[in-house]
Amino acid sequence: MKKQNEKTSIFNRLSDTNLLLTITIVIFFLMYLGAIIFQGGGFTKPQMLFNILNSNAALIITSCGLSIVMITGGIDISVGGVVALVSMCCAVYLDYHDGSILGSILIALGIGLLYGLVQGFLVAVLDIQPFIVSLAGMFFARGMTTIVNTAPFNVEDPEFTALKDTRIIIPGMGSYTRKGIYVPAYVEIGVIVALIIVILLFMVLRFTKLGRSFYAVGGNKQSALMLGINVRRTKFLSHLICSVLAGIAGYVYFLHVGSGSASHAMGMEMNAIASSIIGGTMLTGGVGNIIGTLFGVMSLCTIQAIVSSAGLDDAWWTGITIAAMLCIFLLIQSVVMAQKKKK
Amino acid sequence: MKKNASFAMIMLLLLALFVGCGSTALKNKTNNDDGNPQEEDSIITVGFSQLGAESDWRNANTRSMQASFAADDNYALLYKNGQQKQTNQITAIRMFIQQGVDYIVLAPVTESGWDSVLGEARDAGIPVILVDRRVDVTDKNLYSCWVGSDFELEGKKMAAWIKSYTESIGMVPEDLHIVNIQGTIGSTAQIGRTRGLANAARENGWDLMEEITGDFTETKGREVMAALLKRFDNINIVYCENDNEAMGAIDAIEAAGLKAGPNIKNGDIMVVSFDGVNIEALEYAKQGKISCIAECNPMHGPRVKALIDTLVSGQTPDKFNYVDEKVFSSISRVKKIQVDGVTYDIDLLED
């Protein structure tokens, strides 16, 4: 009897997820439409959207990882630090140690894996607050980045720059400039990686036992235990996935900027948390969707692009609009959820 | 009832969001800042990617650019602040390309890593004009021209001034104990100014004790100077690579109970610096706390605009364009200096 109840409650939560997802997608499209109407110019060209994707592929990947941790009711604020550490290590390896592309990819994955194992162990086995664990992780990553190399520098390895400048041309989406020159539309490799990860994670969350156990653990730990779910293992895996994704994101970021610097990806963890929340993931756990996260990142970055293209380029303008947007999203979410509960 | 109220609330918030967007777009139009080419075909749009707002010099540079283009109705300037990050500047240039600007003005934060994005600008047929720092690209035709200062000449001028002044008060070169508080390592200004001093120190036999970066900021200048004063007790000349560092260094000197001034023989520590934009620094120069300032002219706006006018009329401008720069001092002992056979007058600052 009790088991039956739990099942329906988990089902309820999942449909909450879908509701929030719909809100996010609708708002994103309204916003983009608004940008096209009010700003015109650049936003009518598909490349504008692709540019937003190109510059934020790494943010999409980190946000996906964070969403999974947040769905299980945890948090990970070390991802930005890991991204910076990965890009610095890969940069130093490629330029000072004459490394290969494959080696640098392995370094990125290795750092992510190591982070996931340590943080997952501390959170799941030793039961330490994930916030504290990842706070320490963040400081450690930032510190290590500076130890690896202090000064920022651009990677000049020819193989790497060739890979960095690889463009995937999208036929039929190009546009003509004012002078009548045709410029083809393109995305970078990172975008493809990000989209594959989004699809994979969507499948995992939707169709696998592991995916369902993430929701169950985040929704109610006690009931999840009663359902026979291994809570520790689930939590551990969520942190492992998040950190490995941060490692991949680090490489994608590195591939986009082509340099190592201690100030890379500053505040990226906060943007990732904001994107997940805008995408309908709840900090309390149990609710969230990867597609929503994707749209969360896109909404956040479109707002930044709108603010920037309106010429309001001072740093605080972007900050204020993002704050306002978060407020609006949270308000809409809570109002809608309250409405639904009443029914 | 309650349901209707909350529905209205959402609608209100959405409305607020769009009114917010709408009003900024409206404001833009009155400022002629809009990048929409369909509506204003005769207006020439210029995208300006500034590297940041880290110093007074940079802010004066930005204002000069904005003022020069605002004065002419045929132009609209789109300004983007890169906040010291190359990624932001590359994103800004890509946005300019999508918005369909006619010209791009770039003040790059670093010298390397510009090949691909400048290639994109060229493919879109948009000429790029560089300001201040230069870029290190394999194909020099990726940019049309460059406007900026001759930083090594600034360093040479300052070294010449130090030489004339110390000779005029009868000091032997070996008694000059100099520390150099450098700018951000790798920036064109730092490279040129450091080279100017280092060469002069070698030629004249000066004791150049330490070169250490102060990152062009006041805080770092203060920190570095305090550490240097602890390490060395015979510093008599501090060569700061910008005014902000000099103000920080003077703070540190005064905090250590010493005096910043030109009377080296009486135990003063002489501070010299670059830029001459900051009002406070010029005030320090009048009081003699900073003995000499080699100007780094931030007023690039008119020059850039003239270059774009040249490009609009279909002509090819000179590839490298230097701005004229002065030397300021409140000490009347040195009236003229000579660098590479050219004589420069010293602009006397008076109280």
C-alpha cells in the first residue's frame, strides 16, 4: 500500500518537471521572438543563435552535470574551478611538454574522474555536506591552476589550433552581409559534444533505473531507501557524472578559447546553477529535466546577448538582468506549482 | 478569484520583461546606436571592442572614441567592454559581424590568438582597425591599420630625462639605484617601456636592481613597493610603468616614513611614471611627488575617425600611425631632452 503511494508521488513530481519544462521553453521562444522584433539586425540571422551555442557549449555541459546533482538534492560548486584547471593543464601539456591531442583529452577526463571519485566519496560515504566538499574542491582547483602556471597564455600547438578552428558548416543557414558577401553558418565541435551529452543524459534520466533513482533520492531519501534504492551509490554516481562532465566541459571550453588562464570560467558554477534553476530544476531536489537545462542555458545566454547587443555592456547590466530573470522564473514556478497543487 | 490574480501577475511580469527590452531598443534609436542596417542605410556603423576599464587611461581612451563618433551624425558607434578577457572580445567581434557593422575597431587585450576571428571579419568584408596594443597574426593584412603610442619611445624619453636630471644635480651613474614596477607582463606598453629603461641602464651604467610587475594597478603598485622597500634600503629612483602604480608606490614610500621627491641627494626617493591622464597623478607631479611623467596620449578617437574617413573614401591609410606625446615635469632644471637625434621640449607643470 505504502509502496503504491510512493510510486504515485514520484509520478506526480515527474509531471511537475514537465510543466516547468514547458514554461522554460515557452519563455525562451518568447524572449528570442522579442529580441528579433525589438533588436532586429543580428537576431534574425541563424548564426547569432549558433554563436550563443559556440560560446556556451561548455556551460551547457556543466549545467547538465549540475542538474543531475541538484536532482539528487545535492550541489557542486567546484565545476568552474575544474574547467579552469583542465584548460590550464591541457595548455601547459600541449605547449610546454609537446603533448598530443589524445593525451590532453585523457588529462581532461582524468582530472574530472579524480574530482568525481574524491568528492563523491566525501559526500556519499562520509556524509559531508556537498556544499562544503565542493567549496573546498573549488578553492583547490583554483589554487592548483595558479600553481600549474601563473601567467595566462595562448596555445600555439599547430594540431590543436587546427582542431580549435574546425568549423562544422550548416548548409542553407548562412546569411548575406551588407556588402552582399555570403557568410556560411557554422558551429564548433564543442556544440556537437554538448548536444550529444544532452541527448545521452536525457535518455539516462528518462529511461533507465539509475535515472529514476536520481529523482527518487532527491525527492525523498527515506522513501527511496524503502524502495530499495542504494542512496549512497546513487549520490556517489551523481557527483561522479557531474565532475566527469566538468572535465569534458573544461576541454570544450579550452577548445573554444585556446588558452590557459587562472581567471578562466570565473563564476561559471553560478551561471550553471542559475541555468539549471531557470530550466526548472529545483534546489530542493527531485524535480528537473535535462532539456529544460539546455533551454535554461540558452535563455540565460540570450539575455546576455540581448543586453550586450542593446549596447548596455557594463558588467552590472548583465548581472541585474540575470538577477531579474531568475526572480521572474522562480516566481512563475512557485505560482504555477501552487496553482497545480490546489487542483 | 485567486487563480485570476496570479495569472494577471504572470502576465504583468512578462509585460515588464518585454517593456524592459523595448525601452532599451527605443533609447538606442535616439542615440543612433542601433545596428540595424535596413533602417539606416546611410549611417556608417562602427563596432568598438575595448579590452576593459582597468585604468584611468583606458576610460579616457573609451571616452575619446565615443566623443569623436558621437559628434558626427554620419556615424554610429557600438561599444563593447571586454572586461579584460579575450573570449569576451572575440564574442563581441562575432556579434558585430552578425549585426552587420561597417568597420570594427579593436583594442586587443593580448597580442596572440586573433587569427581565426579576424579571418572571419575579413571573410565578411569588414575592415579592422587596431587601437593601442598590437596583435601577433601570421597575415598582417588581417587588419587595415593600427593607431597607438610608441611605447619604447616613451621609455627612451623617460630614460633621457632621468639622465639629464641626475647629471644636472651632479650624480654619478653608479649611484642611481633604480627599481622598475612593470605593467601587465606581455602587454605592448610593458614591453616597450621596460626595454626603454633596460637599454638605457645598460648604456649608462645605472644600477637597475629589480624589475617586478605591478599589473598597472594602484593596489599592486603599493604592495610591490612596500615589499621592495623591505628588501632594499638604497632605492633612489622608482620607475613606474603607469600613473596608478606610481600613486600606489608613493603611498608605500610615505607609509615607510620616507619622502617621495626629486632631491635624491637628501634621501628622497624619486618617482617617475607614464600616462599623464589621471588628475590626481598630475597634481602629484605639480607637488613634485612624481618628478616626471611621460605622456601616453589616450585621445585616439579623432585619429581613428580620420582613418575610417580615409577608408570610406576608398583610399588606403598608413599601416602604423603614432599619436604625438609630451613629457610633463615640475622641475625646471631639465628643459629639453634628446632621443635618437630628435629634441623634445619638457612641458613645465606649475602650481
